[in-house]
Amino acid sequence: MQIQEHLTISAALPSDAARATLVGRVWLEGQGAVLVRVTPQAVFDISTVAPTMSDLLELPDPSAAVRACAGVMLGDTPSILKNSAHDQRKTSQPWLMAPNDLQAIKATGVTFVNSVLERVIEEQARGDAAKAENVRQAVVAVIGENLSHVKPGSPEAARLKEVLVAQGAWSQYLEVAIGPDAEVFTKSAPMSAVGTGAEVGIHPRSHWNNPEPEIVLAVNSRAQVKGATLGNDVNLRDFEGRSALLLGKAKDNNASCAIGPCIRLFDDHFDMDDVRGCDLAMEVRGAGGFVMQGVSSMSQISRDPLELVSHVIGQYHQYPDGVMFFLGTMFAPIQDRHGPGQGFTHEVGDLAMVSTPSLGTLVNRVNTCDKITPWTYGARALMRDLARRQLV
């Protein structure tokens, strides 16, 4: 399957794109990263509203400010989407980057029962996919139905912990799943995310890994959520399963974080309640006709998104440039790919698609991180480009 099939107006943008306030960034040769508004017809430079996405989200009403800006047209949207395919890209023409820039990229995990179970299984299997199925049966037999209706941090959760500890079934993942403190980690560095159409990276030494389809909240420095987009938190299950201290290596590699295609700003047609109601579809297509599909429903999340935001930013930790915040996933791929009991793992060349009607589709091709173009465009380069354009 060609990646270009998912870089069309109907596939990439929200189903109601005509009324959505969509913002992002495009690469312009000679200018660097440029803040834009995306409509079904065209893409417009909105640098006069704010020089960076971080600055835009600090405005009292980003959506109103964007809609009030005429902007300079940079090209028609179908052409820019098509040019965002990594293998067909003409660098002399605009293409979509990840929509965020200076924000910290943070994530939370084990926020759904399925993901809790899979993390416990990884831990018990010590990162060995061949052992996962036997461990899965044993773990589910003990805790399978005990977690689905437990409110994290509640007295009921504390009592359940006592029971599971007594059964020898307690885990560091259960602690963050039903304990008072959510798991929060740094997914990758600011400016390091790749956008739709780009390659995403898995470590060449990983033999058990998976995509993680997630909603990503766009949060400003005052902990206000101003919009949302899609993300793929590429994860190495074997690395993390060997040791929780390898979480950084399991999560943060070249091109292992994909965000896009655009941030949909909150307005009269889209708000946090719409985020809470999203169902994310995940599809992976690979060689030999392999297809894996699944759904992650935000209605099943164990902690409300705004509660999770409070675990990231507030009186205990500040982010002056804002945060892009991955909310976790209930999608835990266990479909056998290479034989019974082997479960799922990526192969180079896989096409990974994350989609939901209100946010569109994020599509990426899988490669090993050492084969993907190295990340070189960081904050210093952005500041130099903004200064050249007299925006800072």
C-alpha cells in the first residue's frame, strides 16, 4: 500500500474539516518551519498571529485569532499533503511537519486496563515475546477482571493492592495504574517529533515492538488545553520488558515519536468533551498482505484527561513553552505475526495509520531509526530562521 493513499483531503483531514480550526507547520525551503492554518482548499502562513505554535497556544483564544488572520497562501492543501510523503517529497515545495515546536513532549501510560495487563505481561516475560502468551494467561487469571471498575487512588484501589500483594501479583505497572500517581514520562525532546507522511523509527536491536495510537493534547504554559491531535508513541516492548529503567531507550529514538497531521484548536465545534468521546482506529499493513486492526476508545480511560494534565503541569512542575501530552492507549496488539504465540511486532516497511473522524489520519512508514534521516532541526535552528524572517 502506498502512503500517498492516506495523504488526501478525505483521508488526512477531519471529516468536518470545513468547519475545523486546523493549525500546523510546513517546511519552506529557505525559510524553515512556518506556522500555518490548514483548510480543505489551501494552506496559509499565519506567522503574523504568532511566530511559533508554542506562542499561538498562549493566546487567550487561539482559534479566533487564527480565523481572523487572512494569511498568505503557500499552496493548495492536496499538493502539500501529497508532498508530505517521505519517499516522494520535493524539498523545493512545502510539506507538513509535526505541528508542535518548542513544547515539551510528555506522555502517560497504563491508563487503560488492556495496557495495564500488557505492561505487567512484558515485565513478567522479561521482554521475551515467546513467553508472553503463557504469562498472559497466568496474569489474566489473577487480575483480569479486578481492574476494570477501580478508580485510581481510591480506597477501593488501596484494598485491591493489598489483595494483589498478598497473591504475589503486584507490579510497578499496577502501582501507576490504580495508585494515586499516574505514570508520566518524557516521550522525546522538543522539536524531535516527525509529522504525517514521515518514517517512524524502531531500534534495530528490537524484536518485539508496536505502535501506540493516542490522542495528544496541546497544553499551554498555564496548563490550559487549547486543542488536540493524533500521535503514535512507538514503543519497544522487549527493551522496556527487560527493565523499567530502559523506558527512555524503549520510547525515545530517532523518529520514534509521530504527531499530526494538524492540531485541531478548541472552538464552538470541538472541545474536551469531543476528545473524551473519540474512538481511535489503528491499522498496520505490511508485506504479504498482513493487516492488523484495532480500536482505542477514550471512553475507557481510567483517569480523566484533565486529571492527567494536572499530573504533568501545575504547581509541582512548570513548562514555559507548553506541553504536547500523549494520553495513553488501550490498544495492545497481540495478533500473532510470525507464528503461534509470537504476538505482534513491526517489520520494516509497515504502514502505520492512526485515525479518528474529528482529527483525521496520521500515517507513517516504519524503518529502523539508524536508517532514517537524522534529526538536525532543533530550537537553535528554528530561532535562527525566525530571526532571519524578523519574527523574533
